[in-house]
Amino acid sequence: MRNGNRRLAMIKRIQRQGGDSGLTWVDVVILDPKEIDEPALLEMEQREQLTENFKVRYNDIDYLLALREAAQIREIDWFDRDSIDEVAGKLQTTVEQSKSEVVRNLYAVKYMDLFLEDSSHPGEYHRLLRTLEIFRDIGRMMITVESDYPDDFDRVLQVLFAGVRAGKKYEDIRQVRQMFRKGRSQFDRLAGDISDAETQIQPDDRPTLASPTETGPDESDDEEDDGVEDGGASVTNYPPTIGRMIDIAIDRYQTSRQSDVLKTIREVVNRLESLAEGDRLTSAIADGGEGEAVRGALKEIVEWTDKHRGFLDDEG
């Protein structure tokens, strides 16, 4: 029986944990080896595995791993766009998705692999649980970068991987993608800041991709798979300042896209007023770690105000 030992062991484990109710009889399918060959059997298994995972556990990494295995069997070349496109065409019927959806998922697999390699944990997919949407967006962006902006490949990937390491959610990755398309100067500024910050990381403090906390048998995440996923991978020793850089860059980009000037100014006033509550500003300036940076930011505000003071002189 194909995979019979593994399935029997699983049934026995369940019987030990909760009794044999409902498990004294198990349906199996017996196929005559004269009527079906190994490639056809593999195709049947992949179809069952992929379609079930897609329908029931769309956000689970198991689906991507099954897709990756199916693509590998079809001898995909992950660095050849035509090969990825061809394999997607072969798999679309099996996974019951459009070809474009399969392409996006294959690129998600590709960049998940590259991220694990970059993190010195190749093949350890359990470290990336619940990151499917994040890597789908990364793959979607890199499809464009690979074809239209090959010279920017390394710096774009560094920014995206920094977002994953900083625990950013897929909404943030999408904003970074929009920034690259519509606010290139702001993206370039963010890329430069991240590059400088990561260069300063000492070898002994190299960030480590942590293993996720294991859940118990009664803590299945099936009910939470509603299309909204957790943040990026769990990474220790990654500078929190980089996460802040990304937040600030996204806020700057979003503000630059806002056409209502009065609303923008009122938002600035609200934020500044909130700093006076509970002596927050005083405490921040007295902070030995970030006090100097807070003073520097305040100086920028004062300089901006002095530069635009002329608009007030024209009153009346």
C-alpha cells in the first residue's frame, strides 16, 4: 500500500490519544498496478493534495510546498521566466487556478527559498509559517523588477527582505511596492537607509531566523486562516531602527499622495500636540539612547517652520 506505513502509524497515534472510535475501519483505494503507472499515480496524488490545501488551508505553507514539489518534478528552472511560465501552464488544471495565479505562487516559492538561503536556513520552511501573502506580494513585485529593472534587483530584494525581518505585515510590503512604482525617490532613500543600517550590524550580532512557537494539538490555526496573516518571520537581533525606517518611509509616501493640504497640516499639528501629553517629549529627550535623535528631529521641524514662516507674514 502506497504510504501505508505512514498512514497506519498516524491512525495508531490518534487511537492512543483519543481511542479507536471511528477508526476501527478505514477506507482505502486499491489500484491494479497493471492499470496505472507511477507518473499517473503521482499526478493523482498531487491533484488531491494541491486542490485540498488550496480550498481548505489557502494561507498554509503546505500548499506552497506541494506546489514547489510539483514544479520540481516538472523540472522547473527557477531563474528562467519562460520555464516558470511553462510549468504554471502545466499545473493550472491540477491546482484549479488560473495560470497567472500559479505564476504568482511559484514566484512566492522562489523568493521564500531565496529568503531562507539569505538567512542561512535553506529549506527550513517551518520558520516561515503564515507568510504566504507576504511572499506572494514579494514575488509579484520581483516579477516586474526581474524583467524591467534588473539593475535594481539586489537593492529591491534587500528592502523587501528587511521588511520580512522587521516583522512587517503584507499591507506594508504592498505599500513598499507602490512606493517603488510611484515614489521612486522615496524608495531610493529608504533603500539607502536600510543598506547603511545593515552594514553596521556586527558579525557577532547577525540576525537569526527563529523557529516559530509550536502549537498544541488543540490550537489549530485553521479558524484564523481568513486571508489576514501575521507579520513577517520571527527574527532575533534585527535592529528595531530598520523597522522604524520602513514605517516612516511608508508614512512619508502616503502623505505625499494626499492632496488635501489642510488635512495634512492638521494631522501634523495633532501629532505634535500629542507629544506634550504626559511629558512624552521631555521623557524622550532625556532618553540616553534616542534623546539625541529626538533633538535632531525637533531641529528639522524648527528649520522647516523658519523656512516657511513667510506664508504667515502675508496674512491680511
